[in-house]
Amino acid sequence: MSEFQNLSEPALPVLLEGLLFVAAEPVSPAQLAAALELSVTEVEEGLAALEEQLQTRALRLQRHAGRVQLTTAPELADSVERFLGLEATSRLSRAALETLAIVAYQQPITRPAVDAIRGVNSDGVIKSLLSKGLLQEVGRSEGPGRPILYGTTPQFLQHFGLNALSELPPLNITDSGEKDVELLKG
């Protein structure tokens, strides 16, 4: 019998917080359950309690693709960037934000499709976003030449303080039919 099986409810969230703190990458609830010799349901309940407790603190639970990790609260981004000396390197250009918005709302999408929406060549911007880890190759289109399909990454979600793409604001279509791609702010 595991020493963790008799944890009272307040202790399980604390234990989960400790495990997530030392995890090098996002982990699945099943991994946490196996490590603690608990059921996935018990771990999910503990994660929900931890998520609630963290709402008034500097950390947040971030979920993506069935995995969970601890991140700093999005509202602390400016202070954290200043502390780490990242403020000059973390700003995204207007072209990068525009491209990210297009990919986020239309993914998976090819570079020619991004170019068609933006009206300019996006090779350099996409290459930069790939190197920053905000975009990733997610496959190939079945169209002529089988162009690469792009999508966003968990780092994209983290950068913008999102848990899932479903948290993106609704895409507004103006009277002229143009898409509002300025919804994301760097």
C-alpha cells in the first residue's frame, strides 16, 4: 500500500504541485496516477483542487493534449520577462502576430494559404516562428506538391496564457469581409 493512498484531500493537491514543479515537461494524469499509485480519477480531482487553489497565486495549471504542467500566471509575464532579461527578445513583430493568428484560427494551414490571406510572402516569418517554437510542422497537404501544414505548439499556448485553442477569442469578420487578425497581443 502506498504512503499516498491515505492522503486527505488538501494534501493531494500539494503533492501534485510538488510533482509538477519538478517535472521537466508536461505530464499526463495517468503518469501522475502511476507515480502516486492512485486512480486517474483521484488525480484529476486533485488537479482540479490544485487549479482552484492556484487562482490566487503566481502559478497556474496549463493543460494541453492531455498533459498538464505548472506555469507562471500570464499576468506576471512582464515582471518575469524583466527579471530574466527577456523583454527585448520576447516581443513579436506585427507580421509574426498576424501569421500566428492566421495559423491559430485556420490550422492546419499551408504557407501558400497564409501568404494568400496576408497578401505577402510569409517564408521568413514562418521560419522565425518555427525557430521560436510557436509553430510546428503537423503534416503535409494532399494538394499539388504536398506543401507542409503548420499548426501552433504548446509553447504558443503558454506564450499567450491559454490552456487550449478553444480559449482563443472569437474570430470577428468585419463588414468588408476582412478577418480580424489583431486579436493576439505579444
